[in-house]
Amino acid sequence: MLTTGSKTLPIFAGHLIGDPDIRLVARMLPRRDNMEKCEELGVEQKNIIAMQGPFTRELNEALYRQYGTTVMVTKESGRIGAVDEKVETALQMGIEVILISRPELEFGTVFTDYEGVLGQLEESAR
């Protein structure tokens, strides 16, 4: 089950669709452009879960069971994406999880308050 959204669907579909040993189930937002993308990539309708999350543990479990999920691929989406519920449920059910983490970014100068920003701006203006 691919839960990374429509942006990464072409990457996975290009490698997995057509392999007789793999059933790619894509879970994504119920938008027309997503359904068109699935059609273009050869994702069958029976393998599309078009729903708006976040999902409860119970719903995740029901979906994993319904689709016979053996591997769940997700991205590190944090609390908003309810990644913890997806991963915990999958692991408790014995489903292998592949988690795509966010890259570490070097932001340079970082401040935690407005005073720091204003001080830096004043310093730069001199």
C-alpha cells in the first residue's frame, strides 16, 4: 500500500505496475487529477483508495486487512499526516513498513524569536 500521495505515484507505478507478484494499492486524496494520474499510470480502480485523512487506527487496520497489505510505504508527514497511526498499526499487524524520511536541511542562521531576527536585520543594515 502506497500512502505517499500522488506526487510520488509515477515513481512507484513505473517500477511496480505490471509485475505479476506485486499489487500496488495507492491511497491518495479524492481529486480528479489524482484519478486521471492513476488511469494514465495503469493503476486499476480496484487498487485506488481515494479518501481524505487523517485516518484512525481502526480505519487503517480495516484498509490493510481489506487490501491484504504486506508492505506499507509512507513518508514522514508528521502529526498532520497521522504517520504514527499508520506505522504503529502496520507494525502491530506484522506489515513491513518503508518510511521515507525528510531530508536534513541546513538553514544557515536560525532564530527562535522576533528579537533575534530584528537584531540581525539591524546588524546587517550597518
